[in-house]
Amino acid sequence: MRLAIAAIAAFSCLSPAAVFAQPASGGDPVSSSIRSEWKTVAGYIKASAADMDEANYAFKPVDSVRTFGAILAHVAGANYTFCAAAKGEKSPHAEGDFEKSATTKAQITKALNDSLAYCDAAFAAATDATLGQMVDPPFGTQKITRAEALIGNIGHCNEHYGNLVTYFRIKGIVPPSSRRQ
């Protein structure tokens, strides 16, 4: 049942291009699709960090939400948590580490980029055969599949990228995903 729920969640997180794309030549079409979704959202998050000016890292639309910078710092910590689970190892950072310690654009961007590189390795190592392996969860007590940890990370990043899009729009800035190359 958990795997079926994870598959539904994964499908709902995929972009239309990924849903209708032909699988990569060779093997591992599922892990290739998951990797493609990771690269997309990681690129949007990384571009968001680079594109917002330092003064707006302290911006938040209302007092009850995180600042732009705090969202990125949170994503950095959560990336380690999710991807460590997928790698089957202890996370080198707690989820909230960077929200407490990184306060400048340079510090937050470094933490974020390091976390993205850490996750890149987890996504690169995934194969269709390894996605079904059980690992300790990033949150909770029940074992989950490696796929659930990776897909959970993609979903989490997409959720917070949505927050960042709103902040960009409020500031009159076109967010990365809306810019056409």
C-alpha cells in the first residue's frame, strides 16, 4: 500500500514533459525519470538562490512565514535528511542546522549548493533495481523504499520552490521556471 501511495505521489509530482517522455535508451527508465525531475527542481532552487538579491533574502510577505533565505536554508537541511536516507547513511546535517547558522546570501547559497551536490550523488546512484530497497526513513519510524526518500525530496523541494515563486512575484521578479530560454 505504501508503495502504491508513493507511486501516486511520484506521478503527481512529475511534470507533463516527464510523464509523456520516452524512457532513456537502455535500462532504468524509472530512475532516469526520477533523476530528470530532480535535475529540474534542483535547477529552479539553485537559480532562485542566485537570482534573488541579498537584501531580499530577509523578505517575507507576512510575519508568520519564513524569509526567502530561511526557506532556502530549510531546503538545504532537508535535502541532507532525505538524501542521507536514500543513501542509507546518517545525515551529516540536521534538518534545521542551516536555518540557525546561515544568515547571509553567501552562507545560505553555499549550504544549499553543497546539499544539492550531496543529493546529486544519491540520485545518480539510483537504479530501477535499487529504488525498491528498504531504507531507514528521514522522518518517522517505519522503513521506506529508497524511491520514497528520493521522491519525497523532490516533492519537498517543489513545495518550497512554490513558496519562492510567490516571493519572486511579490517583488516583481519572474521566477526561474517562468523564464523561457
